[in-house]
Amino acid sequence: MFHRISQPEQAMAAWQADFDLRPDNAPLPADFRERLDALLPRAKSWSPELEMWGSESGNRIDIWPTRDSSGGEAMLRFDLREYDPRWGAQVLAVVHGIGRALWPVWSDGPVIRDAGELTFALRGSPAFRFVEDPEAFLRRVSLGGREDA
């Protein structure tokens, strides 16, 4: 699991759905940065060990590479306010190309293998419920709704 999210800057917005990119410590290809550059612009990181692509409140990829880039932890955050399934399929292809797979962090759901499974997983996320009906989502949370915690 991605466990380094501890800084206040790392807080997930209600409209974002997070995925672990596993396996941890799997070798990353030498060109993984260039492959991720094709998806999102590089971002300024709050930590010298963290490499980021995208924006804090939007789509984002975080990689904590090992010193020799032989592996490391990684996570992906989809912004569901303006989700584009074609871009999701492209992300999935790049993630698979760097030797990782998507695992939803909000559930014990299975690995995401294709674009259809990605769409299905996203539709089951708390982020989707928020985007679909923010007022109902916030009411559930205020009443202690555990499915959206």
C-alpha cells in the first residue's frame, strides 16, 4: 500500500479516486519519466524523494523511486469531475508499460486489467458518488456514512 501520504499537501479531494500502482519495488524502466510526461506535466514536489506529475486537485501520479530507480512506491489519482475514458485507457496502457497495475485504495477490489474494469471501479468509488451528488455525499458523511469515509 502507498503509505507515504502524510503531508497536508497530500490530502485527497472528495472528487479524486486513488489507486496504488503495484507491485512496490518492481523495476521501473529507464524511460518511466518520459512515459509519464506523455500523460501529465511534471509538478513541483514538496519532498526531494517524491516525483510528481499533474496537479494537487486534479489528475496526478506520484512516484517514490528507489535511489537506483529499480522500484519504489507509486500512486495514481483520477479527478472524476472531468474524467475522460480515453485518457483513462491511455493511463492504463502507460501504467502497464512501466510494469505496474492499478489497485483501488478505497476497497479490497481486484486489480484493474482493462479500460472497462477501470470505468467500473471508478463508478464504485466514493469520488464518483461525490461528483454524482455532492449534497447527498456530504449528508452521508455528516451522518457517519462509512462507505464514504
